[in-house]
Amino acid sequence: MGFTTGFDANVHVQFGGFTLTSGILYLTISLHTRNRLTQAALLRQQRTLLTNVVDPEPLAPEPPAREVHVGLAEMAKDRWNRGLEGAVKSVYETDWRRVRERVEDRAEAVFEKLKEQK
């Protein structure tokens, strides 16, 4: 019984050592493979960058402008939008403090005239 029990325990120890060693080996190889792939991608990116600095690719020609005949409705919309843009722009560019002061001055002048008429 001692021989079989000792042999059985020895096999378990050896199998555990094999599992541990193969697991560490697998993780090491996997890490090494991922590092190599990352390095390869970085080298490709740097090669492309340096190639474009030394010998840049010619720019693609601009596509020709496409002419579309506009209908009456589109012309009316464009005119409406231009008018609306102008109105909004004038609202933004107006100095509202100065407008308020002018209105106050005019109201004051009207009240002065009303007082004079009494």
C-alpha cells in the first residue's frame, strides 16, 4: 500500500508541476506575441509617416462642381433665408443700450413738450 500511495502522490505532484509550467509558458508566449503585434503595428505606422514626409502622396484633384438647376421654390427659400440671416445679424449687431438711451431721450422730450403745453 505504501508503494502505490507514494506513486500516486508523485504522479499528482508531477502533473501539477507540468500544469503550472505549461500555464506559465502559454502566458509568456501569449504576452510575447501581443508585444510583437503591437510593435509591428507601430513600425508600420512610423514607416507610413516617414514615407509621407519624404515622398508625400499627391493630393487628389478636387471633384468638379456640380451644377443643379434650381426651381422657383428653392429660389424663394434662398431669398427668405438670406433675409432672415440679415435680420438676425442686425439684431446681434445692434447696441441695445444705445437704443434704450435714444428711446428714453425721445420719451423725455415728449413729456417736456406736454408740460410746456399746460
